[in-house]
Amino acid sequence: METRKDSWDVEADLLLAQTVLQHIETGSTQLKAFEEASEKLNRSKAACGFRWNSSLRKQHEKDIEDAKRTRSQNKSDGNIVSINNSHPAPAGNSQKKNTKEKISVAENIVHSIEVPNHLNQEFLTTFNAVMDQLGNNITALRQMTIELAERLEEANDQNKKLKNDYASLQNEIINAVDMNVLIRLADKVSNKNIGQITG
């Protein structure tokens, strides 16, 4: 079966919901509903199950309760309902009332399947959120590393400039000291020569 990657539209959602509700009404399992829906929608069973559990189930809570009541009523009345895979649409409102709630051993199976699916959905949601957060943190850390590398480069440039300025200042001081010494010597020599000439 080919797995489609395109988004779900209203018609696909409606068909999936109708198929699942029909299976609930007739005491079948959601796994069988996903299998039937996957053939009709050309999607994988897992994709159908994920779509149902992640968004459609919440939208159809009242319909699910109605389907379960129909199943219970039909079981009490002894009605037998079979699912015809060639007709995907669920029963109309009048048929729903006539086939209200056929409960069977399958209800226990449905409940045992629903809880893990719900937990799996919660786990996947949490896992995806954690992975997204980790991805964001890694991106932020990379950005910080780049910024710190740029700052380090600027600091190294400033350090080199300060060393050059310091060396230049030392040379100027040495030159100034040498000049003062030279001037003093020149003064002494000049005073001595003047003293000899005038003496």
C-alpha cells in the first residue's frame, strides 16, 4: 500500500471518521476501521490511526458515545450488524436509531487498543516537542558559539593593538629619557667649555 504524504482534507477526515464510527457501532475494532479506511484513502493504517487519535477523536467525542450507545442497544436487542467493506458511508440517522449500540466482546478489544494508541500519541507528541526544543537549543548554542568566536577574534585584535601601543609608548619614553640625558650632557659640556673660556 502506497503511503501518501499530502495533508488531510475535509473529505478524507470525514470518510475516516465515518468508517471508525461505523466499526464502533457494529462492535468491530478500530484496527479494522483503520485497515478499511487505509484502502479507501490510499494511506497507511498507521497514518489513519495517527490522524484519528491525534485530531479527529476529540472532534467526534459525542459521535463516539452515540456509536457506543447504539452498539449496546443492538446487543441488548440481539441485532446483528455486519460491516460491508464495499459501502464506506455509515448508516443514516434512521438506521443509526434502528441499529443503536451493538456491544460485543470487541468492545473490550477496542478499549485495550484505545489506551495504548492514546498513550502512544501522547508519547509521540511529547517526544516531538522535546526533539524540537533540543533542535532549538542546538541552534541557539551554535549561534552563541559563532558570536563568542567573533568576540574572541575582536579581543585578540584589541590585545595586539594594545601590545603595539604599549611598545610604541615604551620607545617614546626611552627616546624621551635619552633626549633628556643628551640635553643634560650637552648643557654640562657647554657650561664647562664656557667656564674654561671665561676662566
